[in-house]
Amino acid sequence: MSKEKMNETNFEKMSKTYQPKPPYFMNCVKAFIVGGLICTLGELLSEMYVHWFNFSDEEAGNPTVATLILLSSLATGFGVYDKLGQFAGAGSAVPVTGFANSVTSSALEYKSEGYVLGVATNLFKLAGSVIVFGVVAAYVLGIIRYVWSLII
Amino acid sequence: MNFVWAFVVGGGICIIGQLLLDVAKLTPAHVMSSFVVAGAVLDAFDLYDKLIEFAGAGATVPITSFGHSLLHGAMEQADEHGFIGVAVGIFELTSAGIASAILFGFIVAVIFKPKG
């Protein structure tokens, strides 16, 4: 038994030395360029909403995010966004488009199980964690900040 | 100049995400969750607003701004209704993002066929 365990740990150690190291630098360059381009597109959209649709600078964030979500949902439907994700890694996952991609792709994946049990149930399968942690963190911090403002 | 800073700051946030994926070996879901929490923490110290002022969409497009908007909505209502406001206002500013993600996600799933 102990010998088997030894082998297992040895195997993990040995296999680690043979695993290819991820190309850290190139991955970062790709993530930087793709992530930066998505944000530049967002800046373009928000300036458009400010100039043509009378949104204020602060309010323009909402329609911008909604437009980016629409674009990335469509790109996911056409299968383009997943290819971009393989190339860019975090560059396509970190912007809000990655959030929309995870919603749409998990909904599409379970389409065969029907609209209620498949699509609707699995819509937030991946994105749910983002909302849960965001809300919990914002709630706790909000209470702390409010209490802090009462003290001062 | 707005576009340059949006590109640089947005790309920079993505580099941090890529390093968390490659070096710290986190899954994309872990990275996204920690970024949302990080955005809320930065907003608690009023730092994220300064980043948005400086970088525009470079700060509002990454998922960190989701945490920032959640806290902002909560604090706006807290000013009016106190402790209840924190719970009431939490989705106030993010409703556009979540509603459109649900709507478009559902419509695309109905129209398109899954690939692969």
C-alpha cells in the first residue's frame, strides 16, 4: 500500500518535469492584444453612445456592456468566440464578453435536454459563480462601508 | 488618447488574468470570480472610480467592473434607506448586463445549433 503511494507521488513528480511549460510570455502577449482590442471596441461603443444617443459618460457603460454581450453571444452561436478563446486565453475570458460567452455556451451545450431542463437550467452553470461571489463580496463590503460611514 | 489607455489598461488586466491561469494554475471560473471580488474590494476604497476616469472602457469592460457596479448600486441605495438599501440596491446598476446576458444567451441557444 505504502509502496503504491510512493509510486503515485513519484509519478506526479516525474511527470511534472516532462510536462511542457506553458509559453508564459507569448500567452501574455496574446491576452494583452485581444483583451486590449475588446476594451478599445468598448471605448468606441461608449463614445458612440455619448455622442449620438445622449448618454452621460458614466451612464454609457450600461449600453456598451449590453452591446458587447450581444456581439459575443452571437459570436458564440457562430462558434467564433470559442476559437478566439483558444488563441487568447484570459484575453477573451476576462472582459465581460467572456461572461456572456460562458452563459451562451453552457445554454447551447445542453440544448438537447430541452428548453426548460436544458437551456434555462444550465444558463448560469459557469457564470453563476461570478454572480454569487460578486454579490456576497459587494454585500459584505457594502455593510462594512455603511457602518464605517456611520461611525465617522 | 482615450483609446490608447483603454487598450493598455484593459490589456493589462487581461495579462494579470493570464498569469493567474498559467502560473497559479487557476481555472477560468476561479479567475473570473476572484476578479469580481477584486473589483468590489477596489471600489470599497474608491480606487476603481479613479481607474474608470483614467481608462474609460479599459476599466468598465473587464469583469472587475461587475463587482464595482454591484457595490456602487448597493451604496447608492444605502445612502437613502440604510441597511435595507444595501440589499435592495445591489443589482441596480448591473441589471443591464445580467438581463442582456440572460436574454441574448437564451435567444442564441434557441436559434443556433451546438457546435462540435
